[in-house]
Amino acid sequence: MITPLDKLAESIGISARLLLGKVGGAGRFSGRILIAIPSAIAKFHLIVEQMMLMGVTTIPVVLLTSVFVGTVSAWQVHYLFAGVIPATYIGSAVGKAVFTELGPVLTALVVTGRVGAKLAAELGTMRVTEQLDAMVTLSLDPYLYLIAPRMAAGTMMMPVLTIFSAFFAIFSAQIFTQITMGLHPSAFYYGLRLFFKVKDIEICLVKAFVFGAVIAICGCYFGFTARGGAVGVGEATKRAVVAAMVLILLSNLIVIKVLL
């Protein structure tokens, strides 16, 4: 007789097996990408094209997000510590938050929604319409012409986008504090420099590099393995975005533990 406990155990076992299968598949997929990247460098025009599509066209969305990140951070610091610490230290708190956490993480989440979904939908459509199979038939390696350029572009452009995001977040925070609190720009930037460390920038760039790799791998992997027509493409896109967001938050914790 099958009990509810047996069904629960069976369900957990099936889920664990599927998860391990996905992890193993993603590991093999990443290995194939690493093998193809050296050859893809010779076709640098493909990488540049993807850098334009994945990076340059994403800048307006990233900048819009960074404006809200900066203003909300400044307002939150003022709300929590008004009357407790001098207003000069608002720059210090905003700088630490933007460089080490809010800048790279929120930029990565925004890029996931735009770039990660695009990669999964694009490659998923090519898979279900058998364009990838046609490439293999013509002796064209999809990893060389499609996956490796997207992986390289995503990894290289994410730190650039994060730098833009952090700069505009701090600038918008300074404008916000000047307009709403009457804090002079020199006082804001004095507070920013007061506790500034080069290691904050290092953490920001390392996180951005890792997040870029995560977004590219998730988008390419789930798109490349899509099955089942239009429904399968939608499902692959959903999984790519969710997996990338979860892995971004997990890798953020790991990077912080390693570098701090």
C-alpha cells in the first residue's frame, strides 16, 4: 500500500534527479563553451555584434534603474539615520551600498530580464525550428558561431554596465540629496571618499563578471535545450530567467564570503 509519505519521498526523489540532471547538463554545456571560446576569438566580429546587442542597447534600461537605486538609497539612509549621524555620511552609506551590493545585483537582475530572456527565446526558437540541426548538418558548430560569442559578450559587457550603473546611481543620489536635503555636493562626495576602499570596486567588478557569466550560461543553456514548439520556448525562457536570478543571489553570497 502506497502511503502519502511514500508519494512525498518519490516526488522529492524525482525532483532531485531532475535537478542533478540539469546541473550535470549545464556543466557539460559550460565545458563545451570553454572549448569553443578560443576558436571564437578568431571570429571577433561575432563577439562585437553580440556586445552591441547585449550591452550597448541595454544601457538605457540600466541607467534608468540606477537612477531609482541611487535616489531610493539616499532617501532610505536619510530616513533611517536622520538626527543620528551627520548628513555628510549619506555619501559614505550610498557608496558602500551601490558598489558592493545594489549596483551589481540590481543591474544583473535587470539584465537577466532583458538579455537572459532574449538569449533563451532566440536560441529556443532556433532549436524548435530546427535551425540548429541544420547548422550541424552543414558542419557548422553552434557552440562556435552562436553560444561562445554570446557567452564572451555577456561576460565582458556586464562589468561595463555595472560601472555605468554605479556611476549614475551615485550621481542621482547626490542630486537627490542636494534638492531635497540641501546637502552640498562637496559634502556628499567628501562622505563618499571618507570610507571608500579600492576593494569595494574589486568586489563590484568580480560580482559583475560572475553575474554576466551566469546570465549568459542560463540563457544559452535553457534556450539551446528547448523542446516542444512555442510552448517549449516560453517554458525555456521562464526557466532561464528564474534560474539566472536564483544563481545571481546565490553567487552574490558566495563572492561576498570569499572576498570579505
